[in-house]
Amino acid sequence: MKFVETIKRWSWQILAVLFFVLFLGKGCTSTKISKTNKNIDEMQVEIDSLKTEISKLRDQSITRKDLKDEMEIVMLDFLIYEDDLDRGKTSLSQIKNKIESND
């Protein structure tokens, strides 16, 4: 009974504090929502730029023949370097320098 009387006496203060807490909660929630919306917008811009880059790369794709030709060139260079190294015409460091100068 004493508890009910205390609540009745302090009811307007209790309600004021409750409304204040609810007001703060709403404000914090709106700030969080606006930050989340901003992050979503930034991510959408990044996604759009990635889509653009992917479409550019897709347009520049290589064919199977191009890949095979490049592999054959690399293998031929390897055989030439290996033969020169076996015959003592060149050293490993010279081969490394040739490769690095071609890059």
C-alpha cells in the first residue's frame, strides 16, 4: 500500500523521466539510422564502380588462343635460358637481370 502511495505522489516525475528516456532513445535511433543509410549509400557507390570495372575487364578478356600463344613464348624463353645455362654461356644472375629488364 505504501508503494502505491509513493508512486502516486511521484507519478509526474516518473512520467517525466520516462518520456525523457524515450525521447533520448528516439534521437539516438534516428542518428544510428542516418549513419547506416549513409554507409549504405557509400557502399552502393563502391558496388557501382566495381560493376563498371568488371564490365571493362570483361570487354578486355583474352581468348584461349592468346593464352596458349603466351604460354608457348614463356616455355620457349625458359628452354633458351636453360640451354644457355647448361652450356655455360650465361649465369643465373644474368638470366635474372634479363627477365627483370623485360618487365
